Amino acid sequence: MDIIYQDKDIVVCIKPAGVVSTDEPGGLPDLVRQALGDTNIRTVHRLDRVVSGLMVLARRAKAASALSRQIREGEFEKEYLAVVHGTP
């Protein structure tokens, strides 16, 4: 798990494939809490376990609320790239 960006409100990191994005032991929020020593990390969106990619996590309740609103209102976009080996 690499942290790409962080400030007082958010953390942007790479979720490796095989790691869950939900808040459970060994999940990405737990790993970020351990890495930063910040117990306030909150998940605001998810990626499937088998998918790797950037995730935005909130560091404060106000940031989590603002990000959740942006997701609900379609202001927050995800873009996927599928890499396939062989014939699909």
C-alpha cells in the first residue's frame, strides 16, 4: 500500500489487489491507520478485493461527509482499466 497524497482531510493511496477496501482487520483502512498512526481514517468508497487502484480515504468526519455527498451527486468519478491476458 503506497500513499500518493495526504493532507489534514484526506489520504489517497494505492489499494493492492487482494486487499479488501472495507473497514475490517487487514483491510485498507486498517493498513492506512497503522501506517499513519491515525485512528480517524474512514472509507468513503470501495473497490473489489481483486481490483487494485487509487482509493480516497477521509481523515475527518467533515471530509467523509463532503466526499460521500460528491459520490451521491455524481461529482466523484471512478475510471476502470481492464488488462486481459488471452482471449476474453
